[in-house]
Amino acid sequence: MSLQTSLTAWAPRVLSVTRAIAGLLYMQHGLSKLFLFPGAMPGGSAVAADPLSFMGFAGILELAGGALVAVGLFTRPVAFILSGMMAVAYFMVHAPRNFYPILNGGDLAILFCFFFLYLTCAGGGVWSLDAMRARRMTEAAGG
């Protein structure tokens, strides 16, 4: 078996692992905004965001959306929402600071935005609750 064939065979599994890690990393942002855990974000307030505020709403989306992405449940629609959220965050918060992402602190927002856009197209991968649900539905339909 060639290296190319071997790597191609592992791609769906690596997608699932990468999705799970990205979801867990994304959850940190929500935890930080809503509960100051594991601490306030760098340059952030020492007070947790009000859940009814714009920042609180972002924290809820980050925490809940990150959890759903981590386990691969409703991956495509959730990733689509989170991708848009990251685009909004970049242009509202980061872009006004400086043109260059490395200087405005927006490089992570861009990376999350495009990774979530990729998940919108690719789905959760073979190791996801979405895949498990699809297998069960196929079995229940007699296929």
C-alpha cells in the first residue's frame, strides 16, 4: 500500500479528531466569557459576561456550539452558524484594530471561521454522533 493510499484512508478519521479538538478549543472561549474559566481571556474583563449581552450571546454560541462540534452532533448547521459568527467577530472586533490579522489578534478568528466553513461542507467525519445517527437510520430503514 502506498503512502498516498494509506493517508487517504485515514483522512475521515483525522477529520473527526480535528473536529473534536477544534470544538474543545472553541468551548474554552465560551467558558472564559461566561464563567471566567479557566480564567478571563487576555485583555478581557474580570467580570463574566451577562448572558443577555452581545458578548454573553457569543459565549453561549461558543460553549454550546463548541460542545456540539466536539461530539459531532448537527455538525453542518452548527458549523455554518459558528463560521458566520467568527466572520462577524473578525470584522466587528479585530479588523478595526489593524489591517493585519497578526497585529489585530484576529488570526484565530479567521482560522476558526474557515475551519467551521470546511466542516459545513465536510460534515463531522466517521467518528461523530452524526455518522452514528446516519448508520442507525440506514439500519432502521432496512439498508
